Amino acid sequence: MRRIDKPWGYELIWAKTDRYVGKLLHINRGEALSFQYHKRKEETIYVQSGRMRLVLEDGDGRREVILNPGEVFHIPPLMRHRFIAEETCDVFEVSTPELDDVVRLEDRYGREVKSR
């Protein structure tokens, strides 16, 4: 298992193969991941604890979904998204293995952003 500290909390990579990756994302209350998308990576998230606001953008515009414990959401490639912790939350993510496939569009923490 590998822990990676992030400005919004941390992630634990608990499974990694050439076909899938399993992570636990611990997001501190009020913090947010980048607004981003993946060219190839596909992921499904499961909110284990806390409450999370999921910001989504696609051809139909931008929308927000509140996810509570026990709720699941699938994020296909190219869907723009951001996780925001309404309460400190732990989120399990299972994805395809392309961990470096991140196109950051907005970021609160000064990390590199790509143009849209």
C-alpha cells in the first residue's frame, strides 16, 4: 500500500495491476480535487463516509450531484469532474491503470493547469 499526501488530504493506493487500480481518497472538509478529465482513464467511485459534492461538465453543461455514504458514481473518459468534500470524506475509487492521465483545468492549490 502506498500513501500519497495531497493538498486536499491524501490517497492510499491499495491495489495496482496492469488492468486496474484501487484507491482510497481521504478528502478534508471544504477541500477539492482539481477540475479535470482523463483521456483514457475510467473510474467508479463509492462514498464510504462523509458527504461529497461532485461537479460534472459534459455536452449538456455543468451540474452538481451530492453523494452520501453508500452512493456510487461512474466517470467515463473525457467527463470533466471535481470532487469537493462537504464533510470530510473517504471515497473508494476503482479505475483503469492510467494514473498519470490527468488533464487539470482548474486547481485551488497552484498545480499546473492545461488550457481547455
